[in-house]
Amino acid sequence: MAHGRVRAKVRRSSLYTFGCVRPPRDEAEGPHQIQGPGYSRIVYCNQPRLHQRKPLKYSYNYISTTKYNVITFIPKAIFEQFRRVANVYFLLAAILSLTPVTPFLPVSMISPLAFVVGLSMAKEAMEDWRRFVQDMKVNLRKAITHKGNGEFSCKPWLKIQVGDVVKVEKDQFFPADLFFLSSSYEDGICYVETMNLDGETNLKVKRALEVTLPLNDDDSFKNFTGTIRCEDPNPNLYTFVGNLELNNQVYPLDPSQILLRDSKLRNTSYVYGVVIFTGHDSKVMQNATKSPSKRSRIEKQMDKIIYILFTLLVFISVISSIGFAVKTKDQMPDWWYLPPDDGHLYDPSHANLSGFYHLITALILYGYLIPISLYVSIELVKVLQAKFINKDIHMYDEETGTPAQARTSNLNEELGQVDTILSDKTGTLTCNQMDFIKCSIAGTAYGLSASEVEVAAAKQMAMDLDGQDPEFPGNFSRRNSTEVLLKNKRPSFGPSEIELENISTPMGVKHQKPVIKGFNFEDNRIMNGNWSREPFADLILLFFRILAVCHTAIPELNDETGGYDYEAESPDERAFLVAAREFGFEYCKRSQTSIYVRECHPSSREIVEREFKILNLLDFTSKRKRMSVIVRDENGKIFLLCKGADSIIFDRLSKSGRIFEEATMKHLNEYGEAGLRTLALAYKKLEEAEYTAWSEEFLKAKTSIGGDRELILDKLSDMMERDLFLIGATAVEDKLQKGVPQCIDKLAQAGLKFWVLTGDKMETAINIGYACSLLRQGMRQICISANIDIMAQDSKKLLKENILMQITVASQMVKLEKDPHAAFALIIDGKALAYALENDMKTHFLKLAVNCASVICCRVSPKQKALVTRLVKEGTGKITLAIGDGANDVGMIQEADIGIGISGVEGMQAVMASDFSIAQFRFLERLLVVHGHWCYKRIAQMICYFFYKNIAFGLTLFYFEAFTGFSGQSVYDDWYMLLFNVVLTSWPVISLGVFEQDVSSEVCLQFPALYQQGPKNLFFDWYRIIGWMGNGLYSSLVIFFVNIIIFYDQAFRSEGQTADMAAVGTTMFTCIIWAVNCQIALIMSHFTWIQHFLVWGSVVTWYIFLFLYGLISPVYSGNDFKILEEALGPAPLYWLTTLLVPVACNLPYLAHISFQRAFNPMDHHVIQEIKYYKKDKEDRSMWRRELSKARQETKIGFSARVDASIRQLKLRLQRRYSSSTPRISMSLT
Amino acid sequence: MPASEGSPDSSSSSRKSSKKPKYSRFSQQELPAYKPILTPQWVITVFVFIGIVFIPVGLASLSAANQVEEISERYDDKCGPQTNNTCERKITVKKKMKNPIYVYYQLDKFYQNHRRYVKSRNDLQLRQTSRGREQAGCDPISNTANPIVPCGLIAWSLFNDTYKFSVKDKDINVDKKDIAWKSDKDYKFGSQVYPKNFQKGEGGIGGGKLNESLPLSEQEDLIVWMRTAALPTFRKLYGKITVDLEVNDVVTVKIQNNYNTYKYGGQKLLVLSTTSWMGGKNHFLGRAYLTLGAISLFIAGCFIVLYIIKPRPLGDPAYLSWNRYPGGGI
């Protein structure tokens, strides 16, 4: 705390020219006019008691995201369950089963329904409970609140009330929306990180009102009161209208005094604030939308199948009821053994009515066509699949200790069908950490470390080299060219080849050094003070000084290491300071007017503390893209030190300052290509007089009042930042999360499209595009942005036309492109996107975007992210996956078919809204390519099988009914039918759904092309579904008629007994059990003991059941009493029939799959065979070749990049041989 | 992001590790598995095997069916259309029939499997005297005041034609014992339960009457009848003839034609049949086995031929989609 107070003496406002200077308030501007609807909220500061009664009683700070509570659970959850048509049908059937029309015992209808609904509800309850626990974790966080009398104490968030004064300390979240009173800084500034709200990573400055500044310690709140009148709760994050009444004075409030819930206090040791909006009234909660319940596409398709089956059901029911009516009317009067019945159920004189009653009976009877257990089985299977996803050790992140989590289990199979991935950048692709990695000083490039991209690319290339088969057609193969490439190294080629060579050598040295966060630089030429022996040592010195001086950061002594840590607004700045420190220029102190740097002079090895007087600071804005400080060094000389975007700096160089321009430019291109974030550094020496003149004018402008103040300041600083001398450039790696480029590469090979949606500025986004290999040199970049010139004119129409034109032109260009290797990248910024997303333009935009290999949208708002996602989802009709980590991604996560949240970081909003959460982006590969692939196949096969099974079974009921005069009698015992779906055939199918693997996870990862089976929907297209239904129909016919003919009238045993209904039914049922269980065994390709146990166990269970059922009293078992033991068991005919029928049922399927596999195998078949015969071990070169070829032809990812650079090299080699010029300029584009 | 969450106390590290999924082959889906592959060898073996097994079984079944001698005689037309008369039919034995010869009656268009008919019984009252008053489910042949035993349509419509056989004026005894399932006699039909109020006007007189002095467990005709048939055409066991019938023996059957099939136009047949190990004269099973075996062999043959014409080495990468359709697509 001690140094916190010291630091607090610094007036932060003096560090800034524009941003933080309190603009002199226009005194004419009075308080806001707050009246009328929408502005009714009154907050009595520091008097929460007043808010305990109506009408000032506002909601507590308790939040809840659960769907149900204890009371509403039962009705709501039941309602949810019966939104499924099938369940309503079964409910009706269950109710009707209590009436005489039922063909079954009521219990056989009610118990499966109760079981199914109960299980689903239990799952709902569990998921809601988890949400509740998560909410409570947030609700029980502690906040320091004013108890009265200037005493503060902790209290859980949920107890916080409107009017409470809270004290929030550094790095804590604001518990509610607060009105900012004062901070540890004298001038009432605090820094806020709003990443959870809008995803922006830079810190935002908030300012307290002057009047509340004195309230900056605990005691001052003893007697503080005040009233705030303000707007009602609304979701608008960037506006706030309100007035503060304090001591009979009214002060207007604006958004910069509002600290929003879920943002975080940064770089400020504490702030005081008054709670204005609590709980669900807070802006962030107002923004939260109820997460939509998503259903997978397979499930939607399944609904269609269920409708088909319903139609079939109604159809055969109508047939059966017509048949019944006719029989009843025409024949029943003759059946003396069946006298008419008064209840109209069997009344020839009211045949139509009887027919109608029978329709109901039939609808219940044939209900077996609709697999009641389908939903529950699928649900169970998905929960188990989700368990496997959660348990996957390869998706567990050691660093944060978070495993992957399937938060909703009903989208598992959707993971296997993803077509487009929409990704956030910061926190998802990158870790929001910058590492200083390379620099170029005075035309010389320093820095040997390779960025992650380069390392990964090198590995990939090395692998490709091994994998190439020399005999493989395509003669001028990669191998040849790369060999050439490796032979002709440094001497004749430019640095691009050196880069390739560098990265091919493994970097073993790097790991011996302790890792310094933000610094990953290695070059002995300038490290450890060696820079002084380099040529241009003076420029190098200046370079380091710029790094150490030109910034707005604050040093903080780290007690553990004794060194300094820096609190900077952006992570790049921090990386510069860390780099400067490592180079021996340790920035150690900041006073009101000076910056102190401890310089370690290489010659004397002693540390000198130098003071740099900060005369002016021209700070960084996204418009200026540069930052300068004007300093006076100890010798009294005045310098302007400037860092900024290269294009900006290069425009501002003096003639003499361009010595190193060409070399630096070349380096910058390389850095850019490697995905590094670059800045150019320049300086200018100022004469005393020159500065004084400018300074006076600047001061005048600064203190002036009026609308054009900013403009003048802008112009003045522009004037100053001219005629610079270029020193060099820095390259900072926006550190990608581990394995991101590899993962993107793999996913691209699996045929997935990749969009990046980021709130960052275009430059950063492009850098990351390079880093992730979404962009590469030679790729044609289509940049669509709102033209600033037109924007100035403020004409929307013009702007729109301009953007439409840009899109059309680009589309034309894409269309006319002939080169098959040409790849386009679309980069669009938020403003242009706003127009491109309008109804009349979005199809054009989408068409263009779909034709581009990669799409990067920058400066997009959370809303736009969601809109883009929707556009892709609806426009292409393909399955989209959105991945993000911050609250700004919530919209897109909810909008996409599958939303994935990055967990393990602090903000939980994205995770809470997501369907799956993973700790690292790279786990996405395994999640999709392994689990998605498996789950898709499992669920698809499972559903097909379910329909097969129920059709095979259900139709036999119908056929039999036709033989009973359409009376609705079933040949099976009620208990058989009850057990059919619940016990006898459900477990194998569950084991199929949970454990089936066509190929092992390893192979899935090796052959990303296998993934395409999902997006192409090879396993659940109508062809397959109809095929399975046909198979079911065939099986039902075989099962029924073979049995009926065998047991027609003849004795079935040598003792002469003929078969009664029970014997026929039981035999038929045995045949069904065998047939469907053999069928599933044929589907499976992966038998662990579990599958064996469940499949064959089901068959055995049936016999056991039959035996036991025969043992219990005949009162219950009826005609099935001792049926196996006495009647069927000893009859060879029974056994022969149950052998014949299942074989006959499965023979066509077996023949089909045999022929298909033998003559038209699918990929997984071939791979299974390769693995089975261990060919991959014997013929390694073949295996490696296939591995490399299995990749989808991609235009993004570093494989594509390697390909592209090899193509270029080839081209260049040819050119070189033909022209024999030794040097060829590297500059492409 | 490596930002540290909260204070790094000792419990957090243990919490971290507790979240780590435990490794087991099960949880990682790496259980050892049998992964069968339908190689051509397997396919051919399977189909040939099916053929080899099924054809002998089929032949055996056919020969069993051929051993069975069966004579069936329709008599409703000759003896009708009135009931309650006697008529005589002469049946010539074409081939020698060894005892036991089973005597069946066969009805058609008789919906013993009609839902209403099937349900119209009460198993409780058949079993225990104490439940004799139970009439539930027996509608319309039920009477709660004077409980009917056995109640319900099934019992009420009991088949009641009788046959008397003689060869060369010598009566042949028809053994009516043990024509019902033993379990039915022992457990389902009580040995203490006697018919009561049966065929006494409730809904008129249906079919046969029962000897009220015999317990139900000994009324085997009833027990057989109460096993409802699966199809509207059915045979039920009437009795057994325990002597051999020689070729050209003329069996005279005296039929007491009681049962009314004329109302609904059904036939009545008398069937004499021997049995083999697999029951009655049933050619279908044998033919089905033979057909299936032949089809299997045929498929195996096709497979072999096709495989010779267009062989595919197993695990040949040339068949991978990216090699077959280099332009993409699977």
C-alpha cells in the first residue's frame, strides 16, 4: 500500500495531452433535464436504508441465470418436455390406455413415458443446478461496503443494495454499476478494463467529478449524502444520463463517472463508488440475453423422420380402422362366438363409431413405430458422450487446471459437422501478451528467436520432406525444390531464405534461459552491452532510450525479484519497457515532470540513473497511430522521440532521416509476414528556440476553450512530428496461444473455413492473420473499409454506394482469377461491415466472403459479431461454430450453431453462454476432429438404427393385426413389448452411441480429411435414412411371414401340439431380438468388452427373462407360463426358426456392406484396413505420404503457406536460371 | 491468459489438480477393442459357412417333413348344414401311419385371435376355487350373481364335435389324455375347480358343455381350446390314436356334428397326422433353409467373381477419397 500512496501523488492527467485533460466544462451546460418516463430512478447515496421500502426498493444485487426455481421447476420442466410432439403423443396414448380402447395394459404405456420424461427432467434439473451453483459463486463474492460511521466491511455481492458506498480495490471486479466518487489518484482518475463487456483489451480511463474528489478515505463517508436522479435500467453500455444533487447543487453525470459491473479496476489501488444499479438492473445483465436453446441439425432432421413415421402411423391406423369397421359391419353379425357389444366398441350397427374407436386403439398399438425410448436414449448417450469430452485428458489445460466441458450435451454431434469457424482474436487466438522478439536498428536486423509461426512452419516443412516419395507423380515435387532451396543458402539469397534456414535448425538454447514475460529476444550482438561494439552504437543507444522513455507506463517495484514491473495501458508498451530493461535501460521512476532511467553503461559496467524531463507528451490515438514525447536530457538537449505505425512514420521522415529507410522497410515486411506487430522508431533533435515557440502555441491551444480545440492540438502535434530521423523498427509478437497456428492449419485441412472477428484495429488483426497463417505474402488482400474522405461528408448513401462498389469490384476480381493457387483474403472493418450487413447488401458481401480463403473482420462490435454469425449461418445454411472468451463474444456464441467459450481466463460470460468450453484454442482441433467426428457418426448411426429397429418391430404388429380381423390384438405379450424398448434393445444401441469408434482418435487427428464425412452428412442423408427404413420394412416382413408360415397350422413339436398365440408371439419376438441385436453388431466396428456384454447380454437377458417369466404364477404370465421351459425350449423348430429368421434379416445388409467395402470403400474403411494389417508400420513411406495428402487442399494455414513459398521459390529459381541475375528483389505483393 | 486468479493459496493448487481428469483407458476411450474388418476372406467364409450349414439343415427338415403322413378330411359340407347330427366319413390311408397318430380338428375363419375374444376369460377363477366368483374380463359371458365357471367367450364357444374311429368295424380308441400342456393342467386349471353355471343361458348356448363332475384340470379339451390360436385358421389337438394305420386301411369316422361353423361360413376339417422330430408336415422351413443357403452360396460366388475381376488390395491407399477424386469430394 505504501508505494501505492506515493504513486498516487502523480497526477495522471498531466501525462496526457488530449485524452485525460479535463476539458473545461462549458459552464452554460447545465444539469441534464431529467423528467418523465425512463428517468425515474432516484438513488440516495450512502443511505441504503431508504431503499428498503417501496417505491425506492430496487432489486438486490442477486443475479440468477437459472431457468427454473424450486416452485416453477415441475410445471415448467414438464411443459418443456411436452413440447416434443412425440411426448405429447405418448402422453395421450398413456391417458387413453386407461380406457377400454387400449390394446395394452395401462402400465405398459405409462411406465416408459414416466421413465423417459423423468430422466429428461432429471437432466434438466442437474443442468440448472449447475447454473445455480455458478451464480452463487458470483453472488457470494465479497465486496467492501460502508457500514456507517466511516467503517467499511466485507459483505457478499448479493447483499449489496442501491445507495451503498463500496470500495473496490485493484484488480477487483465492480460488484454493481457504480457511480464513481474518488480514487487513489488525487485527480480522481481510475483505469478500468472492460474486456468482459466489449472485449477491448486496452484500459479505459474514468473520471470522478471534482466535487466528489475529497471523499477519498474511509472516514469521509461518515456524513456523506447525496441524491442521484438518473435513467432507468437499460442495456446501453455507452450512455448514461443522470444528475447528482449534492449540497443543494446539481451536477450532471456522464458515462465516464459510471463503473460498470463485471469490468475490472486496473492500475488504481482503490476507488469509492455508490451503487446505482444492482443485479439484473445493471447494464451488463440488461445486455445478457437468455441463451437460446439450441438443437442440433441431426435432431431437427430426426423430427422430420418422426413426422414421416407419424404419417405412416396414421396411415396404417386408418387402414386398420377401416378394415375393422368393414369386418365389424359385414362379418361380425355372423360371428356367433363374438356377440355384439353395447359399448359401441364392437357394434356392427354402429360400425363407423366402432371404427373410430378402433382408430384410437390402432394409434396406440402402432405407437411402437415411434421409438419412445429414442429421446431418452439419445439424451443418455449424449450425456455420456459429454462425460467423455469432459474427461478427455488431452483437452485438459495444466496451466489453468481446467478441463474441457460440454455445458450442453445436445450438440455433440453438431461438432462433427462444422463448416465455418468464427473466432474472436484476443484471448482466443492470442493470449494478450506481447513479446519483444526482433528489432531492426539502423538498417541491421537483430533478433534470432523465431516466432511460434516460424517454428511450426519449419517443423511442418521438415515433416513434408520426410514424407515425400520421390517416385510419386507430380515430378517437380516439393522435395526437389526444397532440396534446391536448402542447397542454395545464404550467399545468393535474401533474408527470406535465411529465415527458412534459421528456423529449420532446432532452437535448443532458448530453453535454458529463464523465461521473461514479454521478452523473447536473443541476439548476442546487442545483448549484455555488446551493442556498443556494433556500428551505429549511438543510434542503438537512442533506440533503447526511445523504448525506455516514450510511453505512459508506471513502474512498480516487484518485491520478490527486486526489479521493476510496469503497468502500461497496452501490453506492447509493457513489452518495450521490459525489453529496454533487459538491454540495460531500466525505467525506474516517474515523477510529475521526469522519467528516470537506470542505464547500465557497457564500458564502465556501472549503473547511472538518468533523468529525462518530459516536456510534452503527444499520446497515442487510433487516428494518429503514433506517440511522441519531447524530452530534455541531462545535457539540456531537447529531443522528440517518436514511435508509431510504419506507414505514418515513413511519411514524416526528413530527407536526411531516410538513410535506413529501405533496409528497415524490408525488415518490416519480413516481420509483418511473420505475423509480428511492428512499430517504427524515429527521433528528432530540437533547437531550444524552435521548441519554445511551438510550446507556447501548444500551451495556448491546450487551455483554450471551444470546439476546435482538439483540431488545433492535432495540427500542432502534427507540425512537431515532422522531419524525423528513422532509427529502426521493433517487432513484437502478439503471443499466440499455444498451438494456435497448428490447430488452424489442421482445421483448415479438415476443410473448415475460418473467419476472425475482432474488436481490434485493422493492423493488429492483419498481423494476427499473418501469425495464424490466415494471411500470407502473395495472397491477394481485399480490404474493404469505410472511406474516410466520404465519411467526412457524412453522406450515408455515398458511403454505402462506395462500399457496394468495393464489394462488386472485388467479386469481379475473384471471379476473373484464373490461377488455381490464387487465394484471396477479405479484410473488412466495422464501419464498412455495418453497411455490408444491411439487407440489400449482405448477400453480395457473403458471396464475396465465401469465395475468399480467409475473412477477417476488424473493429466489430459485439452486436456485429452476432450479425455476421447469423449471416453466415443463414446465408450458407452450413453449420457455424463461434469461439470466444469475452463477454463481447456472447452474442456470437449464442447466435452460432455451436458456441465455444475459452475457459480458464477470468471472465466467465463467454463460458456461461457457451455450449462447450475449452481452456485453449488448440483443443478445438481435438474437440471437432475427434469428438465431433465420433459423436456425429455415433448419433447418426444410432438414430438410423433406432428407426430400423422400431419399424421392424412395429410393422409386425400391423401385419398381425390384419390377421385378427383388425381387432387390435397384438401377438406379443404386453411385457415383451414393454421390455423391448426399455431393456432388450436399448443397451446395445446406447453402447453404439457411446463407444463406437470408426478409427482411433490418433487416426482422426492424422487424417483431418475424415472429418469431412460430417459436414457432407454422409451418415445421415436421406439416402441412408430411407435405406434403413427399407431395411426395417424388409426385416419386419421376413420376421412376420416366415414365422406365420412355419407356425401356420402344423404341429410344432413331435408331441403333436399346435402353436397357440403365445408360442407364435414368443418365437417371433425371439427372432426380433436376435435380428436387431445381430444387426447392431454388424453396424459396430469397435467391440470392447462393454459392447460384447451389452449386445450379447441383451439376447441372454431375453432368454433369462422368458425363463423367469415362465416361472412366476400363471396369473401374471398368462399363456406364457413355462413357455420356454415346457413348450418352446424342447422344440427344435423353435430354435431352427430363430436361427433362420435373423440370418434372413441380416443377409442383405451383410451383403450390402461387404460389397460396398470391397468395391467402393469409404476412407475410414481403407484406413481401418491399413491399421488392421499394420501396413502403416511396414510401409512407412506410404503412410507418411497419405498422411500428408489427406489434408484438404487449403489456402490458409501454414501448410498452404509453405506450399506457396515453395511455388514462389520454384518460380524464382527458374527465373534465375534463365536470367542468371544473382539477386532478385524479395519484395512481392 | 496467465493472470493469476485470486490469491494463490494451497487449496487452489489442490483444487486444480482435482479437476484434472483421471487417466483410465475407459475414460480416454482407449479400451482394448476387437475391431473386426470384413475382409474378402471373411465375407466369403461367412457366406460359404451359412450355405454349408443351412443346406444340410434344410435337407434334414425337408426329409423330416416328408416322413410325416397327414390325412385331412373336410366334413362340414357333407355333414351340414344342420348341426346336432351325426354323419359318417370314410378315410383311406394312403401310406402307413405309425402310432402315435394325432387327431386334430381344424377350423378356419374363426377369429380366436380377436382382441375381444382373447381377453374374454378370467385366469383367476380357473385356478382357485376361492376366486370362483371372479368374473372380471369375461364380459359378455359373465354373471356376478351366479358366477359362471369358466366364464368368458372362449370357454363359452368351446368346440364340441366328437369323432369316433373304427377300422374294419373295429373301434379305435382315441386317447384324449395328455393333449394339453402339463403346466396348464397342473397350475392353470385347478384340480378343485368344477364347472358351474356353464352354458346356462347367459348369452344363450354357445358351444360345448362340460362335465360338471370333472375338475377343470381334467377337462383337457377345454384346456386346449383355451389356448387361443394365433391365426383365424388353426388346428387343435383332439386326441391320439395309439395304433398304426396300414396302407389302404379305411378309417370310418363317426362325427357328431355339433359345432356351428355354418353361420359364418367356415370349414371344419378332421386331420390325422403323424409327427417327426420337428412336428407336423412342414415343408416351408426346409425350403427356406435351402433357399437361404443357396442364396448365400450364390452371393459368395458373386463376390469371388467380382473380386477376381476387380480386386482391391486391402488397405490400398489408392482407394482413399483424396486419391480417387483429387479434386476434392468423398
